[in-house]
Amino acid sequence: MVKLSHLTKRRLQSFRNSRRGWWSLILFSTLFLLSTGAEFIANDTPLLVRYQNTYYTPIFMDYPETTFGGDFDAPADYRDPYIADKINENGWMIWPIIRFADQTIDYDLPVPAPAPPSLDHPLGTDDQGRDLVARLLYGFRISVCFGMLLTFISTIAGVAAGAVQGYYGGRIDMFSQRFMEVWSGLPVLYLLIILSDMFKPGFWWLLGIMLLFSWMALVNVVRAEFLRGRNLDYVRAAQAMGVRDRNIMFRHILPNAMVAALTFLPFVLNGAITTLTSLDFLGFGMPPGSPSLGELLAQGKSNLHAPWIGLSAFAMLSITLTVLVFIGEAARDALDPNRNVL
């Protein structure tokens, strides 16, 4: 069992005392957990099938039609009335709450797509007849996973760069700062659009492109902490004793520097989600057809007669960005040394 220090307990209690940040964390965690299991909430295949006293799990494995008395060896379409009748005559099916996946087109809509909210589609459909709840659920997962991965990798790169600049200083710091001034002055969004247009867009390709610029978010914060920390007495004592620079940097100075860096992580995640949404809105993000909040916003702009599309995407994006800001503010206050004086 991990034993927390008194200071860590005070910080956690301070974070929890911030009701806005604490409930925002609960809400965000709930949404993320729900999106992680999106296949069990919104899917066009049953969770469990019982046919002739045998159980099947179509959500994990594809079964041919012939398994359920069909005529073809192709994967079974459980929404096909013929296959559904065959199964119901000899067993039963347990469906997810939403019987549509992110790519499932409902060909039985009573009105032309986009269809308004109904019992089958609580938030309506998009202009291709796909369920909005499923699209939002899968799109939220992609956006958050993309943002978290980008934040994690860019944090490692930014902390390493800031640590080297701040600890060694001199020419290394001077040339690095001049490079960052030039690099940060580039029009990032335009470059992302140009590069995305030159190459086939994809999750990993977009991640690599955005990493070229997102790593600078934490450099100055970590650099400042290392510039201050390298002149402290215990650091000078360690240097006089012959301790390696690597050990001094990552075992003695870095823990103190990370306190300041951690407060910026929710805001870095916020920026990553916003940038991906912007690229998807402009058509330079994820491949066409991928569930995306930006793509839904673009559909809402193109289908003003169907306000449920734009409002649903706007509400999901607004809630996500707002709770992340509240979490970041609560973390900043909890890690503020002036609020946690022993």
C-alpha cells in the first residue's frame, strides 16, 4: 500500500474541497468510462445471442448467417428481419441500449435524413442517417484518447527539453530559446492544414504532426524551475560530491518542477482536443466517415434546418472543454504552495 505524505494529502484534500473541480473530474471520468465501453452501449450487433440452446457473443466475434439458419456464409446481419426472426424463433438476443454503431445507417427512417429526435434516435440522426448518440460517444472517445496521448508524449518531450535548457544554461539555453522563438512564431494551424492536405490524414499521422508544435507548451515552465533549482544548496552539494547530472536533474530537481508542470496538463489536453476538432471541422482531420465532434459541427453548419446536429456536438464539446478547465483550475489551486503551507 502506497503511503502518502502529509503534503500530498493536503493537496488532495484541497482539490476535493474545490467542489467545481471535484465534480468536473467525476463528470469527465464518467463520460470517458462510458465512451471506453462504447461498443457495449451503442452497437448494431447484439451483446449476447441464445440460439438452439447455444450462446453466442457477436460483439466479440463474427458469425456467418448459416449459424442462425441463414442461407449465406457471409457475416450475419442481426438487423435483417429474416435473421432476427430465425433467432427469435429458437432463442433470444440482448441488444445494447442504442442499436446503432457509429457507422450504422438506418434505412428505415420514417422521414428523410437528417431525422429529428425519436425513441429510436434520442438525439436524432445526421445527414446520412447515422445515430447521433453513437457518433458523439465514439467521437468523444477518439478526441479524448487523441488528446491524452498527445499530452503524454508532448509532456515528456517538453519536460526533457526544459530540464536540459534550465540545468545547463549557457549556449544550450540561448540557442534553444532562439529556436523556440522562431518555431513558435510559425502559423501552426495553417501548417497543420497544409501538411494534412499533402498526406492522407489518419490518427497517428495527425498525432505526429501536432507533436511538432505541442511539445513547447511546458518547456518554459520546467526551464524556469530548473534555472532556480540548480542554484539551491542541496544541488550544489550534490554536484560537489560528484553525483551525475542525470541523477541530480531527474531525482532532485524534476519532482519540484513537475508540481508547476502538472497544473498545465488539463489545459494542454484542452488545446489538443480543440485543435483536432478544428481540423475535423475544416475537413483536414480524421479520415472521412470517422466519428468526430468537428465533423458533426460541420454537418450542423451545413444543415441549419436540423439544429439537433449542431447543438448536440456543441453541447458535448462545450461540456468537455469546460470541465477540463475547471479540473485544471482546481489542480492549480491544490498545488499552489501558498495554499499548502505546513
